[in-house]
Amino acid sequence: MTASIPVNRDRFGAYGGRYVPETLIPALDALESAYEAARVDPTFQHDLSDLLEHFVGRPSAFTPAPRLGELIGAQVWLKREDLNHTGAHKINNTVGQALLARRMGKGRIIAETGAGQHGVATATICARFGLTCVVYMGEEDMQRQALNVYRMRLLGATVVPVTSGTRTLKDATTEAIRDWVTNVNDSHYIIGSVVGPAPYPRMVRDFQSIIGREARAQVLQRTGRLPRAVVACVGGGSNAMGIFAGFVDDAAVELIGVEAAGEGLASGHHSASLSLGTPGVLHGSLSYLLQDAQGQVHPAHSISAGLDYPGVGPEHSHLKDSGRATYVAVTDREALEGFTLLSRLEGVVPALETAHAVAWLAGTKGRWMPDEPVVLCVSGRGDKDVAQVRELSILPL
Amino acid sequence: MSVTTSSDTLSARFAQLRGEGRRALVVYLTAGFPDPTRSVELIRAVAEAGADVIEVGVPFSDPMADGPIIQESTRVALQHGVGLTETLAIVREAQVPVPVVLFSYLNPLLAGGAGAMTQARDAGCSGVLVTDLPVGVDPEREAWFGESGLAFVRLVAPTTPDERMREIGRHGGGFVYLISRLGVTGTQDTLAPELESTVARLRAATTLPICVGFGISTPAHAATVGRVADGVIVGSAMIRAASESTQAAASLTRALRAALDGA
Ligand SMILES: Cc1ncc(COP(=O)(O)O)c(C=O)c1O
């Protein structure tokens, strides 16, 4: 291999990489250079901070959750990404990438979406910047998240139903990549999580790391100490990487990612790629993946569209192997209970994705010292899920 | 008949064609489509009808570089339970006297493990092409394919800069697969206008034979491309014919052959 080709660029241990069609390699090179330049450009950083403050509404609140804390015997704090404009952490990334797209002179934006939160966040910033926006969404998810489909269209985006494969996030991502291969000269693909080919996993993490930077400062300011643990749900893994980024160098802080166990880890119907997957290549990177012995990707399942994905960001695979982070899984049923629990105990209706992290935390009584801070990332709010939960809920309302 | 199973088979075929002043007809077929038995028949039929090289596609659940026609063929093949193992069984059973290139996404090959490339050679493959393993992204795994004894066929896109084309030429074998246009596989009515200049750039970067694919749908396209490239690759149009009948695929192959030889 000659020196002109950098090797092991953007790997996290063995994971990551750029396993894409040749057509996209020059576009990824260009994206990487543009991002590297933007990172150190004071104008870009100023524009980004300005948007995060005045458009997204940052910093997001840091809320004590005393009743949940009492339940589990710890001091629980909520990092409130649900209070961001558009209702989830996804906007942190779309604002950054849209600024970058504008800088690169790309007038057309492509995105995939599962729960619709990333699609809405992308459509929102595209409206603000006057960019054309095309969002790919699985047909099944369009039904589960009908309200978000309407919101995207209201914001001027074109929502393209994806009918191939499992008709969920995985196939929406595949279709978005096909669009990008076809329109790579005038389009930028705003991927919605810390997945995909390099530089996406690192870039999306960087844009989401504002969550962790704020949370670290807030927990120190409010409690005078670092938390014992930071807990977040993991679909592709962007809200988790965002908050973990603030604490990864604090060795004493436990990093806990909560995956979707669907109908149970033994059922075969789940999205627990870190808990039960094996390394494989999907959507441009090497990472833990749900797959069969012949390398065919196994369909994922989760009650929450945003976690219903058979892969996971490569940095999580590395954090798992290195032991720096711990990954656990929570079933659909437990997540529904978490959804109601946070609503009733703290007056915060979480997204179903977040409800997985809530549910895990709710079951940890005895694990903590009473004065220990534990930070829960509330990745989004549950408005989008209320109709679905109302139909499915096992709890009397 | 005996088939030599090494990368030399592919080079020999191109040398022979070059000597005769002819263009290569490369035909793509998805293994296991429309079912495993007819897949074997199709491979034999297109070989008989004049294909010089056959690319046999390993079905994959997430074919991100493929358009609707090949996606659908992949879905059908997977329903018949055809993965890498069955693909190699199909190649072995077909035993055609023309070189076969295994065409795959990376993940099924990774899952096949260390012995997969030896098994591919034993089954009668002469080359391997990995859609999502571009030059330089993973030297260790690229070396695995490069040293497999199979010709490691690499792809070049219209977006590939000159320096990278040279790099691809240095790390590739058999022939270079030039993607004719931006986009995924599929049929189209007209050819990309910049194709000729891309071929010229690639010609200056490598001495490997250049075959052009993606969107070559008709004998007329084949003839046009045959005037500038060393070969044409026909995939989606062939799968569409194959979904009609084996005969339809054979007659498309004959028509393409005639158009190329008349060029
Ligand atoms: C509110 C919310 N949380 C979490 C996720 C999962 O994504 P990630 O793991 O990238 O944070 C989503 C995805 O749609 C979401 O909408």
C-alpha cells in the first residue's frame, strides 16, 4: 500500500471504515476535508454556536428527577434533549451538517429516518436554510410515526416511502445511500446517527458531543461531583455517543447504553446488535451486526422505530470490546412501562427510544449509593409516540 | 471439460480477445435467480450464446449499489435460500468453459471466513469483485482477496480522480470495471455523455482491459461502448430477460454478441 492512501483512518479499534461503492469515495474525501476545515474555522464554529443557542434552544436543561431517584436509591438527573427545537437530540447533528453542506455548496439534502425525528430535524434546518430536502422512510415506520410524516411535509420536505426489505430504518438508509450515489455531485447526505462510512461516525459524534459537554459542566455545577453513571438508549447510538463523549475520559464514570430487546433477547425479534450481534459490514462500516451465518443481515425488531436497526455505530463496538462502556437491553414491554413511569414520576413524557433507558434505570434499585448522581439522557420527547402507546399500552389509563 | 481455476484464465481470455480484435461481452447473473436449477441453466445458456466472462452475483440482503431489477432478483434468490455456499455450488455445477467472476458485497464473503476464496477457486471462479471494498479502505482484507489466486477485479467510477485510477490499476487484476454513470445498477435509454472521456482518463492510468457496466441495456449501447472500451457488462437488462425465460437471456446474449462483433 502506498503512502498516498491513509490507512486506518477513522477507525475505532478494528471498527468503522469506508465500505461503500467507489463512486462515493471522492465525496467522502471531500466531506472529510470540508469537515476538518470547518472544525477549526472560527466562523463556522460561531455560526454553529449561534444556531444551537438561538434556533435549537441550547443549552438544554438539566433537571433533577427526585421521585425516580427515590425509586432506585440514587440522585437522578435528566439531560433534557427533549426540550430542543423539534423535540430530540437529532437537531444538534442536522444543524451542524446543514451548515457544512451549505459551505460545500450542496443545495440538495438527503436523509433517512426511522422514528421521523431525524427526518423532522433535517426538514427543519433545510427550511431554515432554503435547501431541498428528500427524506427516505420505511413504509412501516410511516404508519407508526404518521404525525412526523406530516410534520416533514409541512416543513416542505419530500418524504419517499421505502417498500423494500423490512420497510424500516435499515432499508430507508440503504435507499438514501442509493440516492446519494446517483446525485452525489449536488447532494449532501445527512446521516442521522453515528453510523455509516467515515467520516460520519466521528463527525456525528462531534456534533452530538455538545450533550456530554453541557451535561458534564451541569452535573459538576449542580452536585460538585462527577456522576457515578451516564445512561442512554442506543439505536444507531448518536445520543449515547454524544453524552458519553463528555465523560469517556473520566474513567470512574460508568457509561451504560441501553439497546432494544424487543420481544426478548431469546425471541429472535430484537435490535440488540451489541448484546447479541457479531462484527459485520452494513451501510459502510464494520461494527456489531445482527446477521446469520451466511452474512445476511437479520431483520431487527423494536417497538420504537428509532431503535429498530440491526447495526450500531462502530465506536460503540469499540467501547464494548474495550470494556469502557456497558451495554444492556430492555424489552418492548419494559419500555412501555418506562414510558409511563417517567411521565407519572417526573412529568416528562419521553420518546419510546428514551423509555428504554428509563426502564433499565428503574430496575437498578440497590445498585447505587443514595447520594450518587446518575445522569439519564432524555434523547427526545414522547409526543410522536402517544398515539401508538395509547393503542398498545398494557397499563390502564 | 476441464477449467483452469486461476486469475490467469481471465487474463488469457482478454489477451485472446485483444489478439482477435474483439470486445468482451461480460454478463451478470444473480446466483439462485429465478431459482437454483434455472440459475445453472442460465449460466450455461449465456456461455453458449457468446458471453466471454460471466459475473455471478452472491445474493445479499442489503444491496446498496443495486437498482430495482437486481434488488428484486436478489430477494427472490434469498427466498430460495441462496447465499455464498449455494452460489459456489451453482458455479461448480454449471462448469462453464468461460471465466466466472464472483460478484459480491463484502459481508457474505467475510462470513464465509478464511477458506471462502479457496472454495471459490475450487468451485471454478477465476475472479472476485467486491462492490463495497474500494482501494485503500481496508488493506488487510484487500490483501486477502489480492492474494487469493483469483483476479481481484476493481471498480472505477466517473467520480474517481486520475491519481486514484492509477492506484486502482496497480491494485487490481483481470480487468477494470468502469461504472458508466453516477448511480446504481439498472437499465437506461441513453449512455452518459462523459463516458468516452472517462474511458480515456482510465486508459491513461492502467494497462488492464476496461469493461464498462451499469445501464448498458441494448445491443446498440453495447456497440457504442464497444467502440471505446475493451468490453461491456450487461446486468439488469440480462436479469430482466432471465425473468422472462432462459431463451430470452440467451437471445439477448446473442444479439449483444452480434452487435459487439459488428462494432
Ligand atoms: C428520541 C430518539 N432517541 C433515540 C433515537 C435513536 O438514535 P440514536 O441511537 O442515534 O440516538 C432516536 C432515533 O430516531 C430518537 O428519535
